[in-house]
Amino acid sequence: MSYSNKEILLRFDPNEYGSQNSVKKQREWFRNYTLNSGADYLMFIGADTLPPADVLERLLKVAEANRIKIIGGVYWGRHGADNGNTGNAVAWIHEMSQEEQSGLFKQPNSLVKVDGMGMDMVLIHREVLEKINWLDYPQNDDDYPIYDKIKGLGYDIYIDTSLQAKHYFSETGYSYLGKKYVE
């Protein structure tokens, strides 16, 4: 990332690895660190996600220009991955089919309002972080309830389709724009 005013943190607590709610505990640690440090944003990038090098700058630019408090890019997941299909976008719009959503997320340079997305490439403003807590939810899969809470607080959630990340898919390659690239 070329953005000059940033702090990059990697955290792995072996005491939590594989434990119940380990993902939520890690995300909550980052949320608390962000709030305590006075930072304006927290960005999550998954360990198996390869975003464009300028992802932070681009998300910040779109977020600030449009007063968006939570925004991400598109990455393609293992969901629906069979018979040569590399999977679907890791995001959701409740009133659309997965096929319709995937087509929408392939459209270049669109800002799409969504109901939620995975956490592998998402930028969250401090204002949102002050009102949520990952540990408030009983299950370890926190994506759905966190986004439901964020929407319930009156925030819109967006994906910038110009930001397409590679996402580790299998032993032989990555998923990207609905295609499989072996690297």
C-alpha cells in the first residue's frame, strides 16, 4: 500500500488459535486498538486476499468523497465453487439472487449498496467502530450480525466494483473476476 499515513498491524494470538470465537476476538482487538489509538479508519485485509496495491487510497477517496462510513471491494469466494466455477462474490444483497449479484459485482467502476460483505477487504470508519462490538454475537461467523447491526444504526454499506481482489481459492490458484488464475 502506498498510502503514507498508515499503521499496519498483524496479530496472531496462538492462545486463541482454533478456540471458540477466535475470529471475533481478533477483530475486536483491532477495533479496540483503532479506537484507543485515535485512528479514523480500520481496514481489514484477509490473509488469503490479494487486493490492488493502492486499495487503501482508493477506498479512502471514494469513502470521503461520498461520505461513506463502511466500504469494501469485491473478492470472489469458494461459495458455489464446483464444476470449474470459481465461486461467487463474497457480498450479499438480500433481494437479489446470487447470479444477479455476481453479475452486478462484475460491472466495472460501480458503487453498489449492499446488505453486507465478507471482511477480507473492508474499510470501516471510527464512527461505526464506536457503535459495534464483535463480542456481542453468540456465533463465531460475525459477518451477518455485524452488518445487520451497522444497517440498523442507519449506515449504508457499499462495494466499489473497481476494486477487484484476488482471493486464495485452492491449492492451484486464485479466484478473480469469476475466473481462475493459476499462479
